[in-house]
Amino acid sequence: FVVINSAPGSSNNKDFSKTINTGLPAGSYCNMVYAKVVNNKCQLYPGLVLSNKEQVTYVVDSQGRTTINIRDADNSRVVALYSAVDGRFDNTDPVTTTTGSPPGPTGTVTVVNFVIDGISTQPGQSVKVLGSTTELGSWSVPNAVNLSVTSCAGSVCRWSGSVTMNAGASAEWKAILVGNGVTRWQCGANQKLTVGQSATNVEIRASIC
């Protein structure tokens, strides 16, 4: 499955973000332009450094959907997802713990999967994750992590998405509701996250203030 967001130098270049039916089996996928699966996580190709927070990992839901994010500033304007062994890994079953696994070696990059439930949305609104690290948007709403809908019960939907972070890293974060000219934040104290050596799964039921 491949998405191309215009060619370098095109007058039509702009950021692209859209939930698409990929036709792929449910699971987590590496954008194979940047990385492949090694030990059940996405590992960047040797010598590759991403300086623009390009999205490396995508989660495809049970209906084959994922949200594709390609920015004009990205190193590549291509997302390539592949269901073979070096492109896909199964870690989409959420658990409730966010800490406890030992930190990996310095420089090890692992995937963090977010599942957010309990937030009522209206047409034109979406749920995102925003936090204290570069990967989570550095508390800047335009840089928040996009999530995609996996299921709904009325206006309350289940949202999921992934980012890659260094093993052993710590962060604070919240869910936010954006759209229709407003931004609203998850109630209460910041959520805390410590990234494990392997995939870290985070599932919460949130309320928005």
C-alpha cells in the first residue's frame, strides 16, 4: 500500500492527513521508506536520521483503516506499508500499563501505541495526543499526534495512533479535542509515560474539559 503526496518542487505541495482504507490486515506497520521491522518494532535504516518528526509507524484497525500523515517538510513524501514479515508486526492489543518494561540500549527506537476512548465528538472534530517531547508535539497543538477512529458508539469513538520514541524516554501528555475552531484538553493532571524496550501500549478512557 503506497501513498504519494506530490513531488518535490510541485506548486501543489501541502500537508496531507486523511483516514484511508488500506485493504491491509490489522496490525502495526513500518513506513518502509524509513524503516523495517526488527525484533517486533520499527528500526530506522542504518545511517538514516529523521529531523522533521516524520511518522514512521502506522496502526491499521480491524477494518483496514489508518490515518496517513505526510507533511510538505518531511524527508520523503511517500508512505509505503507492506504486510510481509519485515513490514508488519502484531502489537495492537492494548494493555493498561505504561511503565514497567526495562529501558532498551541507548538509541533503540520503539513504538508507542495510544488508544483513547470516552470522548464525544461532533462532525469536524478529532481527538489527538499532545505531550512534552518532540515526538508528542512539544505541547504545540499544530504538532499534535493524529489519531484515527477504530470504532464508535454514537458520538463516542475509540481513537488510536502510534509514534516512535527512544526506549527509556519519559514524557507527560494529554488527549485533546480539536476542530470547528476550538481546542479542548483532557481533564485532570497530565498523563505520564515511560517508553519500554519493546512496544509500549497505552489505553485510557478520557474526559474533556
